[in-house]
Amino acid sequence: MVGSANRDDAQFPEADVLDLGRTANRHVGFGRGPHFCLGAPLARLETEIALETLLRRLPNLRLAIAEDELYRRPIPLFRSLASLQVAWDV
């Protein structure tokens, strides 16, 4: 099931925690073997630049609502949020 990929406690300590600094990350987000995404290195670089820029410009970025108020879309195969409300202090 795609929604459970990358959430294996045997592969990832604290698998349900978003850890951007996780090393030895054997996730399956870009496929495997002959089906590995050719654009993966570019996507990783773009993500790194975007997140670093966002956090540098908005260092006080935080959730605007309580974590238990986040609404996840009711799609069994994928885990996704319907929206992500954030706030920051100027």
C-alpha cells in the first residue's frame, strides 16, 4: 500500500516523524532499480533549496492550528493533507 511506504519502523526510527535530516534514508519515493526516477537528483536539489529559502526567510514559521486539527484527505492509498495552515511572527 503506497500510503504506508516510508513508514516502516524496521527501516526508520520514529517512522511517523518528519525528519528532514534523516540519513541512510532507504525511502521509496523515487522508485527502485530500473524504475528509479531520472529526475530524482534535481527534485532533491529543488526541495533542499526551497525549504532552506523558506526557513531562512520565515524562521518563525509554525502551524496555525493544533496538529490534531489537521484534516487528512480520506483517500485510503495516499496520506495527504487537504490544507496546511501556517503562521509566522513578523
